[in-house]
Amino acid sequence: MDSLELRTTADMAMLDLDDSGLAELEDAVSRVLEYFTTMAAIDVKNVEPTTHALITGNRTRRDQPASLALADDVLEQAADLEDRLISIPNVL
Amino acid sequence: MTDTESLEEYLAFIRHQDRETGSFLEIAVRPGAAGAAGATGDPAEHPAGESPEGSPPPPPRLPLPLAVKDNIAVRGYRLTCGSSMLENLVSPYTATAVERLERAGARVVGKTNLDEFGMGSATENTPLGRTVNPWNHDFVAGGSSGGSAAAVAQQLVPVALGSDTGGSIRQPAAFCGVYGLKPTYGTVSRYGLVAYASSLEVIGVLGADIGTVARTYRLMSGVDGMDHSSVDPPPDGGSPDPVRTVGVLRGDLGLTPEVARNYAETEQVLQARGYRIKPVELTTLEYVVPAYYTIATAEASANLARYNGVRYGYRPDYAENPEELVRKARSEAFGREVKLRILLGTYVLRSGFQDQYYTQAQKIRTLIRRELEQIYREVDVILMPVFPTQAFPRADAEGAPAFARLDEFQQKVADRFTCTANLAALPALTVPTGLARGLPLGMQLMGPAFSEERLFAVAEDLAREMPIQFPRSSISWPEWRAAGGGS
């Protein structure tokens, strides 16, 4: 993977990498990606992909309102609160 | 292990004995850590040993101290995942697996070290702690559940929980010389396990004896309403028959001489105990690692997108706008290996590359499953190496031999014997099988889905000839007390 591709990919992943960070990761990413290309050697014609090896269906909870008893504990983990609202920098 | 004095003594024992090994990130018993603090009146949510309505409590079935890998939630404890991103996060809830064990009498005594978000083979990819192999401190404990494996090997706890996405329980178990079970996918609820690669990872057990590992697994397994992928294992494990035939791999497997010799010795022990040995061939073995890392990194890139510095976790000192907040949080708090895997995962999921990488890997996953289904028509379990080498030297160990070192890429490629079970969702169990060069050896038994009980039975048989050993530096809790508690 060249630097431009890596920079584009990092941008999509919301990672800011400086030049030294990019250079350092470029070799590592390229080495693994090259290894991934060995998968092309195996014949997968007419083979269905497996996303989950054992799950055969989807199980869902009942569609009804419920209260979250953990809300206060969860809010305690936020870095910046105003009353019960989490603050972030201004959008504009 | 219930009265306050004993607990304090026990924690002092762990603190003292763990000074050099560094298995734990947190050593503590918290009053609020048992169950979910009685939030709803459900007996399941009361601390072990207490009765919600005055009825006599049931006798504890697992009255043991328990260490928990720090990517598994326990209310009141930190949940760092070995990452600066979550260094100060305190878990507001408890994982189902832990809650079930607490209900059975287990007492959490601390959280163990790991590679950041479970990404690594040495417990070196973390800024939060340094864990070494209890047998030789110049060598790694393995990873990513290296803290749990080292804690058991050092006899700090009889049992510890870990997670296994591509070998993260079995490989450190082999490196430290303890038992390590990766259960069938879905038999143990993932509720409370911080997500890395959701279709591959499971919570499992590391222990000092096979009976305790089996008991722990039985107590924490079963369907859970909080995990849609959880299942009840069938009572007979899918087959009522005992294991008779053991499959073994032949040919050049790329093992070190010590591991190759031990593989042959373990096979001979099984044969001497009456098992029929049958050579099997895994033609998909060379594709296992690229398929595994393609799928694991793709799922990681999606799962770790949630860390954005907004609701919890690391937040930078200053950000001009929300996007800068997210970028700074992720760039400053994730470690190198995590960034590498996020980049790989983002790339293989990009439009135009998906078929070449991600879909191809999923099709290979199908071929691996099919091949194993075929093999399990002829053998009951497969005996396999866990890793091509024994524990390798730590990156910062100056005295260790250069030939034994593995760089980060070689460590990934060496996962070829462990990833198979994750891709196929099968149970696999590391058993200690001896020592060489002063370091432990371990082999794994891999069976069809839900065959845990059959793996335990073979492991018990092996233990008669190949009993677990502990490093000389370790001392058990009863020995510690008898010796006056380190005074």
C-alpha cells in the first residue's frame, strides 16, 4: 500500500498520522496485505461465505420500552457533563 | 475466603508474589463487585452467599478466588482493555460469565494484564503494565491473556478468565504451562466482553487443574438473554460416546525441535493410554492465518469505531470541533498495534477491495468448516501444537538469544494452529505437556462443536502421565500461610 492509500485509509478510520507515523506503519501494513493476497491461490468457486460459524438465526428482545438502571453510572464515565448532558466542542 | 481478614491476607499474598511477574493491573476485592449489587431483587444479582429473602443460601460450588482479564466487565473494577483509551473507565456492570461464577461462590480478586483490546501474542502491546513469564522473566507470558496465564502459573489464583479470538487463551496457557479452554462459540455469553472481533471471540478459562477448568466452564456456560449468539450446550456434548480416535497432523509443521519432539511424545502417551491415533490432513491450514486476520481486523475496525472520546474513555485536553475531538482521541490514545489492525480492517472493507479480501476470507472460512466436518467423521478429537515455538524472548530482554525472537509479523503467522478453532467456532483446550529448556510446553485438543466434556476427559487422561508443574519461584496460598505470610 502506498502512502496516499494509507493516508486515505487512515482518514476513513478517523486516525491522524503524521509523516513519521505513516512511514512507520506503511511497511507493517504492506507486509500483512501482501500476506493476505496468498488467499487468492485457493479455489472458492461456488463457495458461500461464512459470516458466523454457528449462528443460524437472529434472536431479538421483545419490542417494548424498558428503563436502563445503569444510566447514572454510565454518565459518571463522561469527561464533561452539563447536568445530564454530555458536552462536546462547538459544532460551529 | 469469605471473611475480611482472610481476603486482605490473600490480596497481600498476590501483591507480594506478583511484584516481578506483573500479572495483575488491579488487585482488589470491591464490595460492589459481586453480582449487579442487588439492583432488581433477582437472586442472581445478589452477592454470593447472601440470600435475598432470608432463605438459607445454597452451598458455594466454586468457592475460589478468581482473576478476570481486563477486557471483561466486573462492576466497580476498572475495565482498561490494556489501553490508554479506557485507562480510567470503571465498569458500571458485570459480565454474565463473571456474575454466574460469583453466584456460585467465586470471588473476584483482581483484573489481569493483556495486549491492548486483545491484540497481540505477548502481552507486550500495552502501556499499562509489564507481564513476564513466571518460568523465566526474560520470556513473554504469551498473549493476549498473558496476565491470566501468568497468574495461574504463579499460583496466585487457581482459576482465571480470559478471552480467545485467535488463540489468546491457549497460547499463553501453553507458554506458562497451565490449562486453557477456548469454548465452543456461543456457549459462554459475551455480554460484558469488550468487543474486538465479534464472530470469533469467546470468554474462556485458564486453570491449574483440569477439574477446576471444567467446573468453571459448566457454571458459566448457557444461553443468556443479553447475548443473542449464546446457546445452551447439549447435555451429552453432542455425543455420548467416549473419545477413542485422536487425529494428528503429519509432515513438516514448522515446529521448533522441542515442540516437535513434545508433539510426538504426547501422541505416544495417548496411544499408550489406549487411544487410536489416526493421521489427518488440514489442507486449509496455510490459509487460516490470512483469512483470520482479514476477518478479525475488519470486525475490529467496526467495533473500535465506538471509541471517539465523547461519552467515555480518553478525551484530549482541547479540540476545536467534534471531528477534531474524535480524531485526536483515537490518534493519541490507541497504541501502534491497534492502529495497524484498524487500518488493515478499514482497507479490506473498502469499496473495491471487499471481494478480494473480506469475502474471500469468509469463503475460506466455509472451506475450513467443511474440511473439519469431514475430519470429525473419522476422528473424535485432533491433537495439535498450540504454537510452533515455546515462549519467545521479551522485546526488551537483552540477554535472550536472538534466534528465538519473533517479530510482530512472525508472531501473527505463528497463530496458524490456534485460529482454526475460532474460524470454525470449535472448542479447543491447551494441556501442559512438559518442560524443555526450563520453559513449559503445551499441546491443544480440538473437537467438534460442544465437545468440551470429551476434551476434559482426554485432558484428565493426559494429566496422569503429564501432570502440571509450577515454577520454583511460585508458592501456593496454603504454603504462603504456613510459612507465615511472607513475614
